[in-house]
Amino acid sequence: MSKKVAVVIGSDSDLETMKPCIARLQSFGISTEVRVISAHRTPAAAEQFASSALENGFGVVIAAAGKAAHLAGVLAAYTTLPVIGVPIKTSMMGGLDSLLSMVQMPKGIPVACVAVDGADNAAILAAQMLALSDGDLAQKLSAFKVQMADEVAEKDRHIGEKL
């Protein structure tokens, strides 16, 4: 059975930003479960979810949060699974506050982190992690890379025709 990816958002307002992540995971055929869990308002739920994530069939956890974006770090504290943080853009600092909350983790509790609002890259990174032990998924990722290159080559041809 293939491993699932958890997409955990700190608030339902983060869902719109994370829709490309969910869609990308599904495009690779990765089973995805989306949860709303707050590091600060529901810390016991965060602990319970992360502590049981491995036994519940997850292979990677993606955590998205803004402002005091501690969700990824809290989840990482309670699991040995890889955790990918997606800092959500904020009105105060444009997401830099969220980014720093995720990347400045203490020794022993790593969180991989993508760009502010980098939902699509979080999904691709999760797929790459799972593909280390899933040959079919590795082939899908290879095809995805070829498709991206083909799209750029097509755009290059169109630019040449316009000039």
C-alpha cells in the first residue's frame, strides 16, 4: 500500500493557498488527507495527529501556517516522518514572519521548507520523498519533469515566432 500525504493547515483560511498542493498530489496519484489543526489552539490534537501519523499510513506531512507559523515545528516534534512547511503570506510581513518561524528550528527537529505560498513545490517535494521507495511514482515524476521542459521549449518557440 502506498503511503499517504497529510496536508495540515493551521486555519481554514489557508485552504485556498494549499489547493494547488492538493491538486498536484492527486495528479501524481498520491492519497491525500487534509486536516485543520492549530499549533496554538489545538496543541493536543497536533500532538495526537503527528504521534500517530506513521501508524496511520502517512509517509510525509505538509504543514501550512501563517504569522506565528509553529505548526510544522510542533508536528515535527512528535513524528519521525519528514515534515514540509509551507509559510503562508501574511499582511504584516508578507510571509517572512511565517518563513522564519518554520526554518529556524532547533537542532534535532528539522522542517523542510518551501517558498512563501509554495504549495505546489511542497507537493512535488513530498512526491520526491515518497518516490525513493515507489518506482511508479518515480516514473510519474520523471514524466512531469519532461512535460515541464516541453512546455518551456514550446514557449521558447512562440517567443521566437513573435519577434
